[in-house]
Amino acid sequence: MGLCGWILFGFLAGLLARALTPGEHRMGFIRTTLLGVVGSFIGGLLGALIRGRDIMVLEPSGFIGAVLGAVVLLAFAGWLHSAR
């Protein structure tokens, strides 16, 4: 997948994660895209943990894993924000 593909993939995954997570999320295009891309790697990490594979190998996940990873990232950021 090329750079444009990753940008589109990240944006769509981040957009869907924001729609699934309750609360107000003040993010623009770039932050939403980064949310989806980072969520993809978090989803890959969670998938490796579930399957019992080596977690030190960073690999992105598919679309569902990216959305789940982005939801986890949003929930963690909300928890950090409320802890202040």
C-alpha cells in the first residue's frame, strides 16, 4: 500500500472510530488520519497478543483491527484527559 493508500486507510479508520466512540472529539483531518494509522498498529499488537505471536514485530492490522485499535487509543486518551 502506497502513501496515499495509508492516508486514505487511516482517515477512514479514524473517522469510523470517532463515530463509534462517545463524546466530542476535536480533531481535524491530520489528527484523524494519524489516529487511524496508529490504531492500525495497536490493532496489530492486540491481534499478535490474541494469536500468541511475537509482539515485538510491528505489523499493521486490517480495517477492523485498525478501527478497534483507534477506539482503544481514543478511550485511553479520554481516560488520560479525565484523570487530570
